[in-house]
Amino acid sequence: MNSKILNIIVLVSGRGSNLQALIDGIQAGHLISKVTAVLSNKDSVQALERAQKAGIACLVVPSKGKPKELFQEELLAAVSNLEPDLIVLAGFMKILSPAFIKRFENQIINIHPALLPAFPGLNAQKQALDAGVKTTGCTVHFVDEGCDTGPVILQKTEDILDSDTEETLSARLLKKEHTALVEAVKLIEENKVVLQGRQTLLRNEP
Ligand code: GRF
């Protein structure tokens, strides 16, 4: 199999459970790639503690109290220095600049807690509950300039129960997110994801 060890950078803003799923996936041998750095726009977040514990380099590029453009420039410079093969947005709460997306075209993926294109943006679980849908899920997708609009790599579904609250649904979805993210990174490291316009095709044999 034509697998490639990817230099992965994970961008975070908070809890970091999806980062943890990647760390665990690597430690368990499900993935051959390496998370070489975790970059946060906030200091003192749990994601950075998780990275430190795993011996991964941590970087903070603060977004607070500075013009958006300056933050975007600093972020692009910091990530470029790391020469990543793959950038994973795992609960990163900032919009990437068009320059960033162009520089790392088709190298950025995001995990979103809904079946895109349904319920993009914030509070996707609440959006699903408010809409009264019976099934939602999570999506791993390439990042383009839109909000949660890039080509879908994979999705997992989750049925909504009558008794669900935002908390109970989010908790079940999060477990699916963790599996989906590791699976998506595995597909990419095995060179099985082929982009064709807005679609991705999954190759059986690389
Ligand atoms: C996840 O629900 C993810 O889908 C969304 O933000 C949340 C991040 O959670 N983009 P965590 O920080 O990975 O625990």
C-alpha cells in the first residue's frame, strides 16, 4: 500500500477531544502519520494540555486584541514555518484567510458536527434539533473559502432521539466525530482520497 507519513499540524481553540482522538489513533498504530505541532489561538486551553502530555510541540498565536488581518498573517507565517502536509481544524474557532486557504489548497480538513451541507456554522447540533430532523451526523471535509462548504471526505450518521437535548446529542456525535476524523486521516495518508471538482472519490487501491 502506498501510505505516506504525513506531517500533521492541528489547529485548536478549546477542549481538543478530536485532537486527542488523533493522538490516540497514532499511539494505537491506526495511523502512521505524526502530529508534529498543535497551534491554538488561545492559551490555557485543554487542547494544549493534551498536546503537551503527548509530547507534541505547542504554539499559541493569540487572536485576541489584535486586528484580524494581523492575526491571519501571523497564523499563515507560523503554519508555513512548520511545513505541514496536512492541517486539521479540530474545534478551531477562527476563519482562515483566503491567502491561507490558497497556500494550503486541499491540505486543510475540518470536522463538523452535522451532515453538511445541512447546518453549517456554529451550534450545528442545536440547529438540527431545532429543525426537527430525525437524523444528523458529522462530516469531515476539505476546507475552502466558504463556511463549512468544502468537498466532503466522509460522513457518519446519528439518529436523533425524542429525548435528546443539545448535550446528549452532542456527546453521541462527538464519539462519531472522533472515529470519522481518524478514518479520514487514514484515507488521506493511504492516498485514497481523490478530488474531482466538488466531489471526493475514494479509491480502493492507490
Ligand atoms: C467539535 O464538535 C467539532 O466538530 C467542532 O468543534 C468541536 C470541537 O471539539 N468543529 P473538540 O475541541 O475537538 O473537543
